Amino acid sequence: MAILENIRKRTTVLILIIGLALFAFVISGVFSSNNFSGGKVGSSVAEVNGENIPIEEFRTQVETASRRYGPSVTSTQLVNMVYDQEVRKTILNQQFEDLGIDVESDQIIDFVRTSGYAQIPDFQDENGIFNEQVFKSAIADWRANDPLRYDAWLQDEQSIIQAAKERMYFNLVKGGVTATLTEGELDYDMSNDKVDLQYVRIPYTSIPDSTIQVSKSDIQSYINDHKSKFKQEKARDIRFVYFEEKPSAEDDSNVKEEITALLDDTVEYSETKDANDTILGFRNTNDMAAFLDRHSDSKFDTIYKAKRDLPSVAADTLMAMEVGEIYGPYKDGNSYKVSKIMDRKANGTVKASHILITWEGAERANPTITRTKEEAEAEANRLLAEAKKEDVVFSTLARDNSDGPSAPRGGDLGYFQEGVMADEFNDFCFGNPTGTVGLVETQFGYHVIKIDDKQDVIQVATLAREVEPSEETINTLFTDATKYEMAVLDAEPENFGDIAKESNYTVRPVNKIKEMEENLPGLGSQRSVVQWAFNDDTSVGDIKRFNVNNGYAVVQLTKKYKKGLMAPEDASATALPAIRKELKAKQIIAANQGKALDAVASDNNVSVSTASAVTLMSPTIPGAGREPLVVGTAFGMDTDQTSDLIEGNSGVFMIKVTNKTEAADVENYSTYAQNLQTSASARVNGAVYNALKEKAEIEDKRAIFY
């Protein structure tokens, strides 16, 4: 009571303290790093042509996708997936608004009728066909009696409306896609006009790369002339040393010793008995299930196993052992094991093949089967007689005649143990020797069966202990990682690799990491490393240690790439070969200008080759590869005419046309025009959206939030 009285006396003070605490809480929320970095209410995850994609709605979509895909998709993958969907929807909706595209209820119904929604049983009549009235009644019933399902349908309806608008929009575009008869004729001619030619090719490889000098300014000029080839996204290069948390040789040895010690009986003092007590080991225990529950990573599996079901490293040995014998310790994967044969069943697993002949109305019979049971029996007896012939291949007979799903496999059912198959089938297989062919009837039909093989099965008890890093190993790993981190932080940034080399650590580089990437080679999913690398406060040369999967990584940022054109040093791998090829072509052309075909060949120590029936549709020259410019030049020449020197893909060419064969005239080119139109229409959806996306102004802000 005294305490309560004191509280009452200080009510005003308490109110003031609580008020200040609440004020501090609000202030801390306003100025917290998360909110200050862009996570405040009303902010957007992207801006498309000036239109925001709100982060709140985006997060809702990510949560929905997470429930749909489950743990098989990582959080970053979900974010990227939803981002692509939302950007696409925004870009297309802007087009719909500009064009006044909208859908009415009848168009929604038409879309449902021609989509997967038409397969929902609630929307179908008694014949299993989509029915508009049934559809409307189902939605009305959900609205009145099943609010959760109705809410889910409203979300589906929004997706249907979006898909219907997209279909209408792309169909409008496809309506403008056509191909004329002239285009059809051109397509026909390009495939069927042929040219024969002689050619000389001086390959670019005839001039060593070392003789061609390319300056940094040459590379820059090439980049400026081919900007589309050298676009650079915002990216980062890092390198890291990985300290993997894995068992040491001593850990491995200790587990092996522990599991070996459990094999035999031990004597322990019992306080309750005030005497020594014998504890039965794995070899002599009377309760294997209890023993393994107490001492093993795996429980006692009472299922009998065939050889194929046993660990491959021990299968042959275990199958050859007698009941009661023990094998091990042996290493299987990352565990030490000892196995004991508890029981054996001779011929406990059978491999069989069958030909199923079913009849109309039999269980699981294909609806297309119309034969009667009597007809099925007659056909089965015919096949039985055929199967018993010496020269017949049973698998071929099954493949051609069986009604069962195993027909494509030649009727092969694989190995199975007792109780798996129908009783009649089971009794035949386990009651007859290998090689027997016979006929049985089950509820599924008549089976012509061949017993292919029989094997023993064994019941095995396995004592298993996984080899894991000990606490001492984990502590040593942490110490090593910390020492290396401190050493590289105290040194110059460029000494990162040298210090690692002194300790025999491997430095692993990862180049051109994108801002929304997640998986790093050698480290797996490491979003925190990527976020650190792209943080504005992280500078080239900075180093940080991260807790990663099974260990630690000491990471250094080695390079930053800005969005725009590549720098010459970054583009050199692509630009240098192209520049060298251009310079070599000029050199070869200058050295052979004005020479005849034979002279070019002899002066360059190459032969005159021939190519026959070359077409524009497939501009490939035997021995030289794809050369569209060379082939195109040939089609523009007359017979017996010789070209100038031509700069091709693989070398400099000189050609002589020896024959030209024009395609036979066709009465109507409409078929070829239609094929062109169909092909172009099939590309509309992807091509149109990609063009819109390329033109759109998109500001990606995902990295602020994820």
C-alpha cells in the first residue's frame, strides 16, 4: 500500500515521463535509418515514365508471391520477379490509357471461356463444359456464402482484366502485321535462288595479333562508334577470402573413435545398485531401436532393403554378409557408420515386366478402351502364347500392345517387394521362379507377366554419426578470420592478396556484380555483401568481414562501374579483336589491291576453293563459315564476274561467280507471305513490350529497400 501511495503522489511526474518516452519513440521512428533511407510511407520502389510504383503495394505483391512459391524461391528472386511484373504492367497500362483500351463484363467472360479458368469445376455444367450462367451463379454464391473465396476471386478478376487488356492490345498490333505477295516472293527467292562460286580467303589469323598496335584512344573511338555494344550497367567487382566452417582431421578422427567405442559392451558403476553394471554395445544390444535413438543420428529403419537402396560404398559388402554380422566403421558422405545385418529375406524383391490388356469399365482403364472383358481375355491369351515363343523380345511385345503406363518402358515395372502389387499379381511374381511367363487377372485387367529377376533383401541397423566441426575448430576458424581481417585492414588495400598468399589462403574474385544480384560464386546467397558493395559509403579498397553460410568471408571492394559507356580498359576484351580485324583487313586489302584471283591465292599461300548452291537465306560458305556480306555480293554479280577484295567475318575474300540458278516460278506466293505474317505475329508480344521498355524512362529504387 505504501508503494501505491507513493505512485499516486507522483502522478504528474509519471505522466511527464511517459509523455517524454512516447515523444522519444516517435522522434526515433522519424529519424531512424530505415525511414530516412527511403522506407517512409508513400515512397516508391520504381518510377516508370513519371508514374510511381508504391512500395506498400509492391511489398503486398511480394508477400503474395512468397505464399505462392514457398521456400523454393529466395526473397531476392521474389523481389526481382515482382519488379519485372509490375514494371511490365505499368508500361502496358500507360499504353491502354493512351489508347482508351478497357474491358467489359462480357469480354471478361469471353476471356475466362478461352483460358485455364474454364477448367474450374464450379464454372462447368453437367457435361464438364464452361457455362456462362453457371459461372455467374458460382461467383454470386461465393459473394453471399464464401467471403474468403470471393475475395480471392476478386484478385483473380484483376489478373483476368489485365490479361484481357493485354490480349486486346497485342491483337490490335498484330492486326497491323502483314506480309505482301512481293515479300513472300522475296522470301521464296532467298531460299531457292542459288549461286556457285570460286573464292580465295586470306584469313585474319595469317597476321599475328602482336604486329597490330592498338592504342587506348583507338579503343575509345571504337566504343564511341559502337555505343550500343558497350553499354555498362552499374556494377561492382569484389574479391574475398572464405573461411569455411568444416571439420578438421582431428574432428573426423574423434567421431570415428566415438562410433568405434559404441560397438562393444562397457562396464559402468551404478549408484542405484552400488555395483558395476554392463552396458550392452551396438554389437550385443537387445533393443536396437532404443540404442540407436540414444546414440545415433538416424533411427532404426525396419524396412527391408535391396542392394540398390543401400549406401553405394557398402552395398556389395552388406549384401554378402550373414545375419548378425557387423561392417564398419565406414565413411558415407559426411558421416561415419557401422551397420549390422538384422535379418534377410531370400528373393525378397522381384523385377517384372507385364503387358496389360484392359477392358471398358475396368479400374483406371483409359476412356478410349472399348473392348469387352471377353475380348480382352482372348487378346491376353494370344499375347501370352506369343510371349512364350523363344525368339520373341518381351519388351517389344509390351511396347506395341500394352494398355498400361509402363508400355513406353517395354512393360518394365522395376523391382518391388511383397504387398506392393495387386494380390494376384503379387502371388504370381513371388510364387514362381525367374524367367516364368504367365497370365493373371486383376481389377485393372489381364496381365501377361514375365519375371525378370529376383534379389534378396536385408534388414539393416545402422549406427551413424555425422562429422561436424568441434567447438575448438569453430573457435580456431573465427580466430584465423579475425587475424586476417585485422592484418589486411592495417595494410595497404593492394596487399590483400599478398597477405592471403602468406597464409596459404585462396583469394576469389567476383566481377561485374549487379545491384540486385544475390548469389555470389563460392559463397551462395549473400545479399548483405552485395548491399555493402553498392553502399555509397563503401569505397574501392574497403574491407569488411561477413558471417556467411558455414563460416566467414573477408571481402574487399576492388572496382566500381558507373552506368553508361564502358571505359576502354573494360571494353578491351570485346573491342580489341574487332579493331584488330579491321586493321588486318585494311592491311590485307592494301597488299593485294589490283591483283587477279589466282595471284591473290599464290601470293598469300592459299588455295582457290569452291562453294556450290549457296543461298541468301543460309549465307554459309563451306570452309569459311557464315559470310553474309560475301554471299550478298555474289548475288549482286553476273556469271564469270570477279569481285574486288571483300572484308568478311573470318578474312578478306575475292570471289568469282561461276553459275547462278534462279528459283522456279511459283503460281502463287500467298503461302510464303502467310508464313512470314504468322512468324512476325508470333514475335509481336515480346518485341512490342521490349521496344516499349527500351524507350521508357525507368528509375529502379529496389536497392533502397532490399
